[in-house]
Amino acid sequence: MAAPVSALVRSPAAFFSSRMERPGHILPVLILSLTGASTLGAQLLLASMSVIGERLTLSYVSTAFQIEIPAITVAGALVSFGHVFLYWLVFAASFYLLSLPFASTGTFSSVFWLSAWGFVPWALAGVLWLGAMIVSAASVPPPATAAGNSAFVAQVQATQIVETSLLVDHLATAWSLGLWAVLVRTVRDVRWWQAAFAVAPVAAFEIAKVFVL
């Protein structure tokens, strides 16, 4: 994956143009999987250090070992890993439909598969953030009771190293938006302002996540 990422960094327009006809499927899925895996890893990290208490649990018992985890953690893990795939579909549909009045080329399939490359900055920032969460969690005393779980999670997320990683995440989001604008400009053969128009709702959503949600 290193070579395509290097090409994407050097010249996004040339990268997308060269892959319009054969965008590929395996690497896009791997990119999204890595992006989701970072949030999944953080979810499981915090769950493993929290106290189960009276919460509903799911158990697996074999002759070798026994695993018991909160049921809500399983649901949260599925959401943590899968939400980026929903983003992928919605973002690609937005890029395609909003550029439709201006476009003269480019199929939804091309836009969909190539838009996965816009998540590369998210994936890289996610790996950095997960590393920061691991270091932070190791420096915060784990909760003694279930009542202390929320405070523990808040303390882990409030450390300087995690807050710094979140700033990197904001820069990564700006990079992603730029890649998606280049994607729409190249694949759909539209003007820059039209590409910006197609990406604008996603940009607004990402800004809302930072300042409102």
C-alpha cells in the first residue's frame, strides 16, 4: 500500500486520473478497515480496563479459557468499526449526486471506490490517536468500581498526548476534504468551485462534529 499512498501524496490528480477505469477494490476496503480498526481498538482498550459491575455480559467458555465482556461493548465495537463504511457510502453518494448537474464523465462506481483513498489521512491519524490512547490509558489509574468508569474514560481522553493527537486528526480531516475535492474535480471533470460545492456538505458535517456534536 505504500507505493499508492506515495503516489497519492505526490500528485492526487494524476493518481485519481490513472485509476478512473480500474479503481481497484481490495486496497479501498483495507483503508476503511484500518480506519475503523483504530476506533475499535480504542473502544476495546477502554473496555478492558473498565469494571464490568452489574452490566449485562456475554461469555465464552472453553476448556482453555473464559472470556466475559459487557454486551454493550460488543454493540459499541461493531459501531466503532463499521461507522466509517457508512460514511464511505454516504460521502461518495453526496459527491456523485451534487456534481451530477455539472459533470460530463465519471461513474458512481469510480467515485465510490476512489473516494476510499480520501480516508487515508483518517487512517494515519487514527493509528496515531490509538497509540496516544494506549500511552494515556497506561498513565491513568484504572477504576476501582463500575461507578468510576466514566471518570476513567474522561481522564484518558483529557491527557495532553490525546489532545495533541486530536489536533493532528483535524489536520487529517482537512487533508481528506482536499483529496475528495481533487477526486471530484478529476473524475467528474468539473470546475474547482463545482467540486467544492459537491464536497461542502461533508465539510460542514466534519466541522459540526468538532464544534457542535
